[in-house]
Amino acid sequence: MSGRQKALLLVSGMGGAGYAAWKTLFPWIGDDIKTIRVFLEVLKRIGENFSKGRTVLDMFEENVVKLPKKTFIIFEDRQYSYEFVDTMANKVANLAASWNLPRDSSVAMMIENEPAFVWTFLGLQKAGLVGAFINYHLKAHPLIHSIKVSDAPVLIIGSGDGHLESIQEILNDLPDIKIYVQGKRQTDLPSKFVAMDDVLLRTLPVALSKVHREGTTLRSPVCYIYTSGTTGLPKPAIINNSKAMSSSVYWQAFGYNENDIGYAVTPLYHSASTTLCLFNTIERGATIVLRRKFSARHYWEDVRKYKVTVIQYIGELCRYLLRVPKNDLDGVHNVRVAFGNGLRIDIWEEFKTRFKIPRIVEFFGATEGTGSFLNATGKVGAIGRMSPFMKATVFRDKSFQINFIQFDTRSEKPIRDKNGRCIHIKPGEVGLVICGVNEEFYSGFYKGSKEMNEKKFIRDVFEEGDRWFSFGDLIYLDENYNVYFRDRTGDTFRWKSENVSTAEVADVMSRIPFIRDVNVYGVTIPGEDGRAGMAAILLKNKTDKITDDKLRTIYSVCEKELPNYARPVFLRFMSNFIVTQTMKNRKVELVEEGYDLGKVKDPLYFIDSKNKTYSPLSLENFQIVMSSKL
């Protein structure tokens, strides 16, 4: 009998006096039972889809047959049926077939949240091709890198403002690549670009032969979703059929069904919107509401207007919504579940109470991760739970088992015992999240060097030769085995709903002629989620002065080369850096000191967007700066 089957028997048979006895010995057993029931339902659906080899594209095409006229997408007051989206996807597929690309070739997609994103992605899948989801906020070098690393011979640009201009600025640095533009006529485009809408008007909507996707396996790529990671520039994580199929049933944790209407306002180039909101909608034959860009002011208007039942959030989004002035209609809506991650404990109850959210389901995972878990009990602030009972039953399989191990934040390495093995944390301690690896299905990063992929793993953890995926996140385990997020390790932090790579920011700033070295890290700001970027700077020569011209140059380069969320909010000019024994710049002390004027004697500056420069941070303006929008 498998661990999963034993768990099911225990959960179903634990009633009456038996349950009371267990409850006396283990007060937390009730929360375990709730959580295990949820995971068993999800695992059951995953097993069913795996046994049928039912890909996300298969799920979509089933809906086209069963629910042709049903609304699949709602966007800007327009409704798009499953049948219509399929028609457009077929057009894209026929166009893509004309490119004569090998199966599983990538096609770069730089498209905002709009129906065209969905039918472009599905059309590429029909043609046996893979969408590489480019972050449309990127500019200059990071954008060049993202397109190049995808190996895409074709780039499709969406109809959003400024995207065509961003590509035109880097055109000479791109390889020979065919570029299609959506939302424009050919007469409005330079000769290098092709108006995709004009081409699709002349393309037949007939279904493409499935021979184009013959040989698809669970390891075959579905799309590439970029992560900042710890090694600098964006890296495309491979979302293969195995991961896509597993993600597509995750919302069974709260019974997502064909009558639900989901709302996606975070970018579809993120895994949260695509693999969760979009893929779960497709799997269930439900409806999804897309908004081009998040708007706190219009959020609940949309939710009410379109009768949304499930909202997908990230923590920062919830805080933005709470900043909008209160309205008598705040709690008037059809939402039954808010699902997401990053909802901090300090605003959890306020968010739930003010907006009358019946249920909040917080989850933990990563785009390139090998597992995940969630808060099925509604425990305020928790991202899930992991007890010995859960590990012994539903999580016995090491290929997706979650563990928490002791971690030294100064050396940034796991703590090991005298035998060189990692140490499990106990309730009341903080530890690093690691997960098992299903070697049969895990794909890692596209074009990932061995070194880059290896950085995500810890070896010889509990026994010689084993390999575990490290999420790079620290959690706190309480006495009842509830899990709470504490911090991120390494070279990535989160700000304005985005992951910021410190190496990427440092790479851009270090190319400024008068800068010798840069150490980038994240610092907390009261009342804000995530961490704001801060850059410690060494000038080329110790005798160099910090001038207005230098500050404006730094601002100008960051504005041109980095997306808004990645630009440092604070600068610190130093005469020397503290380095490790391996000559790496230390961040621990810098993070601890932050922008505290009582601790930092070096010159400090803050981003001054109004004057397009960095201005001095002083005791006189500190409170004003902290209360501004920075």
C-alpha cells in the first residue's frame, strides 16, 4: 500500500473517539487532515491527466469541442469564446507552419495581457513550437540577452505601447530574426517589421495536422518563463508538459470548476498568471478575465463588472489595493477565493476583512521549482504546513518531498553535521526550503550551463550522492508545524511584484566609466512588501568626488538600461568593500545597516525621479523621503 493510500485511509477513518484521542496527543492533527485531503485531491487529478497524457493544448481543444460558444476570455468589455480563440490559434499555427522550423523551436513572444497572448501561445503549440515569454518591461542589454538566449528565429511583438520602440533601439544588436508586430498595419511599420494582423487576415483558420506535434512527451517544452535567479541576466526556465499538467490542476485545492471566473492582472510572462490562472482555467473549461496592466483603482470595478469568483494575487498587489480609499462597495463582489503568494501577516486580516474575502489560499513555489505546498487551513500569515505525519504519508515520495534544513546566512551555505550531512530544523527554528527532484521529468533551464543549473541544487544532503532543489528561501516553522516565509537568500530580492537580480543591476551599473565596483542588495522599507534595491558603489579613484553630473549619469543609465522595479532606490558611496575569503563582495553587513543614517557614515542618496537624479539622503529630509513614493 502506498503512502498516499495509507494517508487516505487514515484521513477517511479518523473519526469519533479515535480522532479525539489523536487530537489530545497531537493538537495540530486537524490541520494535517485538512491539508492532506486537499493534496490528495490535487494528486488524484495530476495522476488522471498523466495517465491520459492530457497536455494543456489537449485540454483546450477538448473545450473547443464541448464548449465552443462558452466565454473563455473577457478583455476590455469584449468576450472571446473557446471557438473564436481556437480559430485565431489555428491561424497562428498555419502561419507558424510556413516558417518550416524544427519541432520544439522557440518563438519569442513580447506581448502584454491580452487575448492575442493566449491564441499566439496556443497557435505555436499547435505547430509544435514553444513560446519564450519575454518581459516587455525590459530594455537595452537585458532585453537583447533575453531574446538571444531563447534562440528564437522569430519574434512576435504585441500591441502595447512602447514595445516596438524598445526593439527598434536594439535592432542592430539582435541576430538575424524575423519580427512580427501585432496591432499595426504594414503601412505604419518600418521595412524590417511584418504586420502580423495583415498576414493573419490572409491565413486560413483550418486546424493544422497533429503531425506537427507528433512525438510530444512529458518532457517536451510548453513554454519558457524567465527568472532572474542568482546568476545575473534573465534565464528561461523550461516549463515542460509534466510541469504544465501538474500546475493546471493546482486550483483543485479549492475546487476551481467550469463555473468559475478567474482574474489575471499580473503579467502572463510570469508563471503565476500563466501556469496557474490560465492553465487551470483551460483545464476546467472556465473563464478568465485579462487586464492589460494592473490598476488598483479599477481592480474591484472589474471584479464586480465581470462577476469574478477567483482572484490571483501577489503580496504587493494586496497592499496596493488597501491603499485605495475605502468604498462602500469594497465587499460587494462574487469572489469566493483569493489565491496567491506573498500576502504578509501584517495586512492579511485587514485585506480579508475590508474586502470580505471568504477564503485566502496562500501557496509557496517557484517557476523552476520541483515542488510546492499551500495553506489549506486559512492560518493567518502561513504559506502552508509540513508536519512529520504529512511527511510520513502524502509526502513520502522523495521526488517531491519538502524539507527544511539549517542554513548559515553569513556563509550562505547549509549547516552540516560532523558527517557532512544537512540538519533538519525543529519547530521554532528558521531553515532553507529544499525539495526532491524527479529526475525523469525535471528539465531545468533552457541552454542552462551545467554551472547555472547546478547552483539550484544541494548535493549529499541526507545521504551520499542525493540531490535536492534549493528554493533559496528561508522559512520559520512554528510549534504546530505551520510554515511562514522569512526571507530570500543569495542574489535575488523581490520589489514591485518582480524578482530583481542583483547581478543584473550590478552588471549595468559597473559599465559606467567612473564606477570601479558595485554591490547590489535589497533593503526593507516600512510599510512596503519585498525589498527596495540599494547599490554600494566604489568610484574608480578614491580621490574622485561625487558630483551632480555623476549622479545624473547613474540615474540616466539605470533609467535606460533597467526596468523601473530594478533601479536602485538608494545609493551608498564607499571607499572599500568587505570581501569573503573567496573574494566575493559581502552583503550581510550592508543589508543590516541599510540606509540607517545612525549607522552609515558613507554618503547616502535616494532616487529622485522628479529631478532625474539621485539626491542626498539626510536627517532633514529622511521622513519626507520615507513617506514619498520613491
